[in-house]
Amino acid sequence: MGMKLVVMTKSTYFVEEDKILTLLFEAGLEHLHISKTDESSLYLERLLMLIPTKYHKYITVYQHFDMAKKLSLAGIHLDNLEVEPPIGYKGQIGRTCKNSMLLKEMRKNSDYVILKNVYEDSSDATKTPVLSSMELTELKKQGRLGKHVYAMGGVTLECIPELKNYGFGGVVVGNDFWNKIDLRADTDFKGILNYFHQLRQATE
């Protein structure tokens, strides 16, 4: 059985972002996570409105949860323990786990859990300690991984076979993925689309 391939947006909005995301959806992307540092709902709504409605069902948001119902999105994601889902929310809920000891507990009240910092991520300002291969092997042995746990943090094409072996149900690609594009020079975005196809093939 294949793994889920989740693409996480860059933390900032950029020119032609909607165009690139739409091309990725056309190429078969089924899981897009939008997480931005800008707190304005205006920019998020604008980005969502520029993406064809038929792809909204593949989008999960990390902020402005009201958009999920308003635009029939895939669901919402709670990125830290302090954030609560809106009262009465019935859709899909994902959570980020930064401490593997809490993994079992977090899986009980969410549809899936993203285990953060499986590998070192140079852009991670919090510098959450990465998990050793011994710790990952132990988590696998204890049955804490599985199809509802996704690996995040420094995930590249090369490490997907290893993550499959540990039993992760999905991978989240972010910085490494967006580094495949030169926003000043790329006009056809073939580089990032080609890398996306390689990732899809590796996770199947």
C-alpha cells in the first residue's frame, strides 16, 4: 500500500503561487497543507479563490478554520497543543506531534498525526531534536507508527524508502520541495513538477 504525499506550502505568500499549486493539482496532488505566518485571512482567502473549486477538497488549512466549511476544504490542522478545533466542527482534523511520547494519545483524537522533525530541517527555527534511527525503530516496534502517522522535517526523495520501511503512512515535503524552483527564472515550473512526479512514484 502506498504512502500519502503531502505538500506543505511555503510559509510566505509569493507571486504565481496559485498557478504553481493548480499545476500540481493537475499533475495529481491530493494533499495540500496551507500554513502561513501572515495572520491575515484576506490573503488566504484570495489564494484559495484563485485555485479552481474542484481542487478545494484536497486542501487543509492551519489557520482561519472557518474557511474549511465556507469553501468545502478537506479539513483543518492543529499545529500545536494550545489550538482547539472550532466548537461544533465535524470535518477532518490533523495534529502535529513534536514529542513522540505523545503520539499514541494524539492519534486517539485526530484523523492523522504529523510527526515533526524526523530528519534535520535547516529552516526549523525551534530546533526540535531529530529522532534517531534507534528511536524510530522502537516506535515502529511499539506499533506507534502506521498509516495515520506522517513523517515531516527534512524529508527528501532519497529518504522515502527508509520512511516506508519504518511504517509511516505518509510524508510531508516542504522546504526541500520548494527549493527545486527558482521563482525568478522558472516560467514553466517543469523542475518542480518533475520532482513532484518523482515523489509520487516513490510513495506509491
